[in-house]
Amino acid sequence: LYVMTRSDMGKAKRIRNNPQVKVAPCTIRGKVTGPEFAARARILPPEEHRSARKTLDRKYWMARIPWIWRRTDTYIEISFG
């Protein structure tokens, strides 16, 4: 699972301090709608951004629109298990 964000956002700072995360389905406003799953997050180094970007582009057409990602400078990989 990949997430794109800015390096100065709270989620990136939290992951730098503790890579253990919980992932759950939720509404667009963040209301949890299902069970939580333990996972491990990793801030990707710049040389891995292209691969993450291609994966997101294949799944989410809006990720291809420049204004969505123009301020994005960090990609996070979330692994389960």
C-alpha cells in the first residue's frame, strides 16, 4: 500500500518516530468503518518514488492530475504482516 504526502505533514513525522501503524477502512472524513490492522510504514527514499508513483497512477486516475501532487515530496509504503 502506498501513500503520497508532504514531508512536513503529521503522518510523515509520526512514521519517522515510530513505523508501527494501524490501518482501517474509513470515510473520506476519517470516521473508521471497519476493523483495524497492524502494519509497518516506511518513508521511501527518493530513488523509490517513481515506482510508487506509477503504482498510484495505475489505481487512481486523479493521482495523474498535477495539482493533486505538485506539493507531494514523500511517498510512504505500508506493509502488512
